[in-house]
Amino acid sequence: MKSNKGNLRILIAVIFIFCTLAMAKHKPEVKIQPEPPSDLASRWKQMACAVVQISDGSNAGTGVFVSSSGDLLTAAHVVLDRSFSTDQSGNLITTVNFKHGLRYRGSSGEDQSLVITDATSADAERATADLALIKTGKATSCFIPLGDSDSLEIGSRVIAIGYPYLTPAGALYEGFVSSRYKHLPIPIGFIGSRPIYPQYDVLRLQMPITPGTSGSPVMDDGNKIVGIVSEVPVVWANDLSDLIGTMARQGHSGVILSGFDTTLLLAKLAWIVREFETPGAGLAVPVSYLKPPKSSN
């Protein structure tokens, strides 16, 4: 009796092992699914038509339509000449005039002139943060709406679309927000010999921004504009280092204008630029400095 029970246990064990091996042999192969393809191509197709190249005949930048009624947003230095003065109370006054001969060219290759009336006080206000809004009056079905730049965090991924200088086609850039700070004290103009410093925040973008892309829109993951490219990387680092080294050895330049040691001031600014601005990065102005146009959709 005991022998029969022992044989039965052995038989059950053999059947169990056989079934386990059979199941393992015919177990479906598990494949590792590849990462989903990037949607950069589809985003480019959707938004590139809203971005244009702006030129005054000698210099070029980028702009973007932000409403169906043709409001064109760009960097102020692309389309405006700025000058500075003070009133009797010493308050800063910014005066702006649109450059002559402004034209724009889109992805379809059309070349159109920008007919602009005299600059307004609103234009001057936006220009203090290097932003400009041109009401072209040309209806368009392709535009990129404004987003919320205040919600951006360090590390937020962003893309930009712009026109590198003298190229016939737009370019796509990808990167992330690496920092946010008050604009470095680098003069944007002078009243006599008195330097005028910017008073606005900038977004540092870790992406290979190139000359000509000033005015390019910077988009978040929701395909909304959160910034406008304002400055390109510094490419004259060796000259900056030479200037800083000269001042370190010399102590002063001996060139004094209105109480300013001009070379010393330049050397200090060079040090700031060298420390904070590296190749492969650029600065953008948050769109929070722009009051959305009433016609924006």
C-alpha cells in the first residue's frame, strides 16, 4: 500500500515537472517596447507657419503671429530704434521709432512689407523689456497663442522656432529652462555717458540659439508661447578674458568720462558676461512682460 502511494507521488511530480517545462517552452516572448517617437516633427508642422523672418534690409530677426488678426510679436531691438532720456524729475524716458523698410517672409516664401504707424507709449513700455507687438491687420489662420511664463520651472522643457541669420528657412530648437534671474547689468543704452541698465527678468535657455533668432517664440509643452528670444550666446570669450586680464594687471585705464573709468566699467561687464553667458545658451524675455493684445484669440 505504501509502495503504491510512493509511486503515485513520483508520478505526480514527474507530470508537474513535464507541464512546467512545456509551459516554459511555449511561453510567449516578452518584447521591450521602444520609446514612443518624438513629436517634434508634428509640432513643427503645426507651428512653423506662424513664424516669420523680419528684415530691415541690413539686419534680420524673427517674429511670430500670436492672434488670428495678425498681431506679430518679436524682440524690440529687431524692429525698433530706442533712445533714452530723463524728465525734470530724473525719471527715465524711453523713446522708440520703428525702423524703416521692415519686411517679413514666412515659411511659404511670401515677402511682404510691414506698414506701421508711429510708435505709441505702449510700444515704448514694451521696449523696456525688449518686446514689440506689431498689429499688421493681416488675418491669419496660423498663429501661436500666448501662455503663462510665470508657471515655468527650472528644468521645464521648451522648444523654439527661428530664422538663423541669412538662412532661407526656419529652424527648430529644443532645450530646457536652466535658470531665471534679473538681466545682468549690461548697458542697453546711454544718456550721455551714463549707462542705462535693464530692469527685467530673463529666462536662460539651454539650447543652441544662433544669431538671427532674436524675436523667436519659445513654446512650452502645451504649444503656447512663454518667452521671446532676446539675446544670443557670447562668442568673443577670448577678447573678454584679455580685457579682464589687462585690468587686473593695470588697476585703472586712465580714461575717465563724466566720472566713469570707461575701461574699468567694460572690464567689470566683461567679467559678468564671461561668468554667466556660455556658448550653447541664450536668453528669452518672459511673455509676462507683455500685456496680451485685446484681439488675441
